[in-house]
Amino acid sequence: MGIKIYLDGKFVDEENAKVSVFDHGFLYGDGVFEGIRAYHNSVFRLEDHVDRLYDSAKAINLEIPISRAEMGEVILETCRQNNLRDAYIRTVVSRGKGDLGLDPRNCSTPTIVCIASSISLYPQELYEKGLEVITVPTRRNGPEGVNPRIKSLNYLNNIMAKIEAGIAGVSEAILLNQEGYVAECTGDNIFLVKNGVLKTPAIHVGMLEGVTRNEVIKLAKKAGITVEETTFTRYDLFVADEVFLTGTAAEVVPVSKIDSRVIGSGKPGPVFNQLLADFRELVKEQEAIIFK
Ligand code: PXG
């Protein structure tokens, strides 16, 4: 039996989960989305993800025709329908079906989709060895265009960066902002540790405000680590003691090499090890929004 997908108020089989070719999500990338995790029958930071989805929608003047509470229930019910204990959930709201012109006023009803599938975890080796990454020529788009705080269906900027990383033979890319400050990776936020201080780009540098980022900042403060949301350059990464990335899919992953420079000892450092352990504990103990 295949998976059940939520599509515009109904649960349908995968082969019936079809969206029109006139949907402006398909034609123009006009829409927003979320990537969410469930651990042990409970959705991690459901409210934060739903809030970010509605904020992204508001920013593009897209009115989601169901309430935040109803959206939360859609996400929980999608997990229930698929009997998933641990899941990766994708919630998408597009502008909906329109005509071939890009004017969103011709789209009457947004399309709402929720997919939950079993999560394919990153190999444990990665958490022990670390990732090799490069800085790519493609810059993070700034607030003068599609604001990077919007989790929009327009990920081409990040996909270009991912392609550039792939061509260079590494799996992840660091994007700088228009001024040359470190912004984030293609689907993860970035942190460095120098002399015991944890630093991550401040929101105004221009990136997605990650749910995992915010949790890691809270965990670090709780552990007595000084945290600075600031601006920094590639230099600061090169001379850092530790660098790691955070995101819903990856959780917290160490970086071993950037642009051919070995970072710190080249192995995951003590701050990373502590924060990964704390994060894994947190997802176990979270105040559960249980769907069983
Ligand atoms: N930056 C960007 C640009 C993202 O898309 C993050 C940071 C991390 O945010 P969270 O809230 O997850 O801590 C993201 C989100 C995937 C995938 O399949 C991951 C994201 C987006 C799209 C796909 O790995 N990450």
C-alpha cells in the first residue's frame, strides 16, 4: 500500500495526488512550503513551522484558506494516515490554478499539499567525519528580491549553489550575501566556534531563520556557551575551531573542510559534540504534539 497524501481537503493515494499544470506553483514557483520532522509520534516544533509557513504566505500576499490550527491538524493527520512514528513532512501551499499569465489575481484557490514519508537519515559516518563544503559564486538573494526569509517555492538560487557544489565534488555549498558576508548553506544554517564563542549570521545578513538554528542557539545558551548573532566572512570560517550546519533534515552536522582548508582539528569538535547530543535529547523530550 502506498502513502496517503493530503491534497486540498482529502487524503488520496500517491497516483491520485495530482496538481494542475496551470497551478502557479508549477508555472511560476508561486507558493511557500515547510519541511518538518516527527520523532517518536510527535511533530517537532509544529507551531514554529506553521507560523513560518503563514508568515511566508503573508509576505507574498497569499491567503491560506484554512486556519493555523487546521493546518496543524492536517500535518498531524497526515502522519496518522501513514502510520509514521518518525517522519519527514513536506507542507506546500501554492497560489493555485490560474491562467498562463503570471498575475496571481487569476488564481482563485490556493492548493494545499501535505506529504509525510519515512525519513532517510544521513549516514552516521557524516556526524563522525564531517562534511567537506565550498563557497560558491552564486550569492544568496537579498531582501531587495525574494526575501530569503520567505520559504518560497523558488529555490533556484539555492539549487544553483547546490549544482556548483556538486560540480566541485562536494555535497554542500556556502552562500555569501551580496556584501560578501557568510549567509547560509543551500538548506542549512551555519555556525562557527572560535575561542569558545558560538557565532551564527544574524537574521539581517539574509537567510532563512531556521527552526533548528533557533533551537541550537537556545541549547547553547542553556549550556553556558556565549552565542553571538553577528556578521562574519570566509576568513572567520577558515580560522574557526569548529564549523557546523543545522537544519531539519540534517539536524546538526560538522564541517571538516571549507574551500580546501581543514577546519580546526579536521574532526568534530567538543561544542559540536555537545550540541548534537543535546539536540538529540531535546527531540526525545520535546513537549509532544502527539499524533497517536
Ligand atoms: N536555510 C534554508 C535555505 C533552508 O531551506 C534551512 C536553512 C534550515 O531551516 P530549518 O527550519 O529546517 O532548521 C532550510 C530548511 C531538504 C530540505 O530536503 C531542507 C530545507 C529546505 C528544503 C529541503 O533537505 N531546509
